[in-house]
Amino acid sequence: MSAVRTRAAVLRRPGTEYEIVELEVLDPGPGEVLVEIAYAGLCHSDEHLRHSNPGGRYPIVGGHEGSGVVLAVGPGVTAVAPGDHVVTSFLPACGHCRFCAQGRSNLCDKGATIAKGELPTGTYPFRLDDEPLGGFCMVGAFARHTLLSEFSCVRIDPWIPLDTAALVACSVPTGWGSAVYSGGVRPGDTVVVVGLGGVGVNAVQGAVHAGALHVVGVDPVPMKREFAGSLGATRTVASTDEAAGLARELSRGTGADVVVVTVGKMSAEAYAGAASSLGKGGTLVLTALADRPGEGTVSLNGQLATVFEQRIQGSLFGSCNPFRDIPMLLRLHEEGRLELDRLITRRYTLDEINQGYRDQAAGETIRGLLDHSTS
């Protein structure tokens, strides 16, 4: 087939805004899939990409939370076929490496080059002025067309709307799994979720599904607190100081069983505030990221961790398996058990992408959605 030309949002270097360019998408080789992206979520991780990309390279096509339709597949691809509807997985899952075999596919070895956007085959999917470009997290969903590894394509039922489906590519499973899998929320638990953006509100949904007795949502933005309440948060407060006292009160003195940190920017202050709610035998789940290396460094009170048997748990993709959990979450939505539609606050064209991130920074959106059909 002839090479595909497409429009995309590209970051040429750190500290700049997204630039809309036309570039070339390579034809699919062995194990690769050409996808026409329909929708892409404006995830905060792509905002971090504007500041730094540890282990990565620039220029790079942004976007890792997407849905679309398969246009063509390369030799040996069996997971999907032309015409299939897919959700992108920002972490590939090969099913065969040590971590996949252990049931920890969110740590799949094939994800080693996601910061560069180099596919497992060694291919860079895009070319701009004869320069090879990667797509962030091997996806590049801010391009109308992209080349993916088949390990990053999760086939979904064709009747599922692609706009809401895009959200289960990252924010929904990351938040939901941070509570259910990484945090291990159990019936009767007291849970605190710090940060009620696109990931945090889904941690609220996950905690509710897992049977938490109390779910306390923490965010300085009133709109986000109100929205979290509509998803099942039993109490919402503006600060971690308020949350700490409330956690002790609701747990009758012991503190929260699980605290999930989903703030937009990880910092020592955010960590300390969240940790103040954690009780005996509790788990503190770190899902948030920092803008730059070193900014997310935190200090652990080893004495408290020892005598209270507290656990600090990192969470990548909510400890989810994309090929198991993306279809499951979509089924929950079909059955009315998981909210997706109302998560989309505003929709943007490709040319409006920088405005979308300004709206996010201003606290005006739960999830902005890029609609490629309007671009």
C-alpha cells in the first residue's frame, strides 16, 4: 500500500507547546498494525511529556489514550484484522515474557522503549522531513493515523462507541486498578483518593466497586469534588489536612486502609499530605508522576512504616492487564456499573489541543477528548 500522510500533534523539544504538522506513517511490517485513530484522551502524562521525557527522545508524537479502526496489518499479525475496532494499550503486553507469565503484564518487557516510541520490532512509526519519529508510549494517538505493535491493540466489540472506549486505554484502568489491584481495597475499608482528575475519579469508582465503606475524595477544585461525589465518594474535602482528620474519624481512630495518590504532579509535599491519612496496616498507592526527574523524590518515615506495617505501593496502569481488564471495564459500562460517558467534560479538534491542556491546568475538565473526525 502507498504510504499514509496524516496530521499530528508533535513536541519538538521540552518546554514547548504541541505543533500541528503533516507527517508520513510507515506501512505495517511484521507484527505491526496501521490504525486510524478516532478519539484520544488528553491525559496528564502527555502534559508531563511537554516538560521532560526521561529515557526518550524528541521530536515525538504525543497521545497514548486512544481508540480507532484497523486499516491494515503486517505479516504474522493474528490478534486483529482490518476493520476491527481497537483500544490502544499504552503498555504493550506480549503474553510470553517473565512478567506477562507471572500475570503482571503491565510490566511487560516489550515496554522498554515506550519513552522513545520505538516499536518492539525496532521501527519508528512516523517520519517528518525524513527524520524518524516515535509515538509516545508506542501509540502516538495525537496523530490521525498511527502504526502500532499488535501487542498494543486490544480488540473491542464493534457496537461500543469509540469516544467512551478511548478512556479505557489509560485513565479508567489506571485509576480503577490503583484502588482495586494495587491498593487491594476490600469491603468495609476506609479509602482516601488524593487528586480527582481523570485518574482519581476512577480510583473512586474502583474503591466503590471493591466495597469500601468510606471513600474520601480530596481536591481543591469544587467541580471535581462534586463530580467525585456523583460517582460514589461518600465525603469530599479540599485538602489533605482535612482528609487526615476525616480518615481517623471514619475509621474510628486507625486511619485510612488505602490512600491512592493521583495528583497531577507528584511532589514531596503531595506525598507527605497523603501519607498523613494512612492508618495501621494501610497501603499508600503512588500513581502520580512528576514533571521532571528528581521532583517526585519522597521521604519515608521508616519508624511508622515498621511499627504500623504500612506499605508503599507503586502503581503502573493500575496493575492492570490490558487484554483482560479493558474488555471487562467496557462490559461493566455496558451493564451500567461503570460511568464513562460523563467523564468526558469537553471535546477538542486537533488544532485545539493546546487549549485543551490549558483547560486541564485550570481545573476545568475531568477528561478532555480529542476528536480526530473534526480535525
